[in-house]
Amino acid sequence: MIRPARFAFNAETADNNAFQKENQALSESYIQARALTQFDGMADILRKAGVEVIVYQDTLSPHTPDSIFPNNWVSFHAEGRVILYPMYAPNRRLERDPYILNRIEKEGYTIAEIKDYSTYEEKLIYLEGTGSLILDRENKIAYACLSPRTHLNLLITWGQDQGYRIVSFYAVDENEKDIYHTNVMMCLGHGFAIVVEEAVQNLAERNNLLDTLKNTGHEIISLSYKQMNAFAGNMLQLQNKKGEFLLMMSQKAYNALTIEQVNRIEKYTKIIFAAIDDIEQNGGGSARCMMAEIFLPTSKP
């Protein structure tokens, strides 16, 4: 997790992130203070739940208003591989920080290889990490909704390089606009999948998506557009030090779920949540985006 230094509304991402809402009446310093309090609160909730949390303090320079969302520029894999991704917004490319990778190695994790796709930015081709990709690591399947942030050709190349089957589709919001990241409309956990089915309007693509999820043993829990807009799709399942499964989400997302949905989710995992409203409104991302999960080999007990 990246503790923000100058969190703010990012105009460079707002053109295709419909979840961002700018409030010009609020100063940047106020927004940063609110984001810092909410970030620390979420990190504390994770630690109290037994999750190991590595926090890197962002720096004032260069100014990276979205650094609080590290999962878009990097992913970590069990083979010891670190993957770096091409980013749509120029000021987000500054988030790729070698110091963070050095810090992770000092924490006892092994980095055997770094695969860097960031050069695709020169061709205006983007693939924004586990914002673009929902990874079924067990079955080696990557789910992705295509958008200006998720290009099909690079998606295919990524799948070939990493040995993943690609399940791609188009997904739109209630205003017929491309959903910018897959992880706002879909979440994958052990035994369940949370999906905004109606966002995938092509029936062949929707059936392929749902059939693949069912055939890999996932109970499908469907969300509405209203729930998606409350970030109910932006969740991440974690394991704590005891090996227990936890589903981290925002308080707004939790409040948007029905009792029946909560009961279905809790068959598979405990739910934990944090109030991060200001981060969601200004950044257009939620709890899942704030965590870059680490699957690297480790010598730690």
C-alpha cells in the first residue's frame, strides 16, 4: 500500500473514469488530509484482521496524485516475477518506483525477474495491471473488459507471455460508456465471483464470461449498476496470517449490498470494510485499487 503525500483529483484520468467526482469547493490540502486519515484507517483495519501490510510513504516530488492505487502499475507473482504495466495517464507513469521493489526485497520477498511492458506507452497501448486484469491465478485465467486502459493486442501478448487464458469482453455503464477498469465491475474469490452481468451487453461475451466462472467452481453473485457505482465491485480477497480468507471492501460498498448478497458472500469469506469515501470520490477507485497483493516467494516464517 502507498501512503499518499499529495493525493488529489487527477484531471489526466478523469476523461475516461466516470467514478471520479471533483468538488472544486474543497482545497487540495483538505482532500489530502482526509485521504491520509482514511488510508491509515484502512491499513489499521487490515492489520487488526491479521493481514500483513507493507506501507511505503509516497514523496511530494514527483507529484503523483493517484499513487494511492499501486495495483495499476505493478503485479507480483508466485514464480518470483514482477510485472510492470503501461499506464494511460502520463502523471501515473511516475508511480513506477524501483525503490518500492527494493523495499519489498528487504521485507524478505524474492524477485527473480522483472517483466516490463511499460514501453508500450510509446505506442499509446495500455494495460493497467490488476485494474485491467482480474486474475484467477489457480486456473491461469485472466478476465478483462476492453477499454482505453485495456488494449486487446497487449492483453493477448500478456496472456501468451504469462501462460494465462484470456477471457475478454466489452462492458459499459448505464450511460453506455466503457467501464474503465475490470476491477470496478468484477471481483473474484475462492468459490465465488461478483459480477455486474448487465454491463456485458453482448450475450455471447456474457455467456462465455459466466460459463467460464461457473466451470471453474465459482458461485456468481450479480451486482446492479447502482451497486457498482457504490464501488461494490471493487473488492479484494486476502488471506491473513492464520490463513483465513477476508474480503476487503469500502464501507460504501458494504452498505450497498443486500442482506442476501452478504449472506452468500459470507459462505466463503469474512467481510471487512473501511470508510474511504473521499478517496473513492476524488480518485475514482476504492479498496481493491489501494492494495497490490504480493504472491512472491518468501523466506519469512
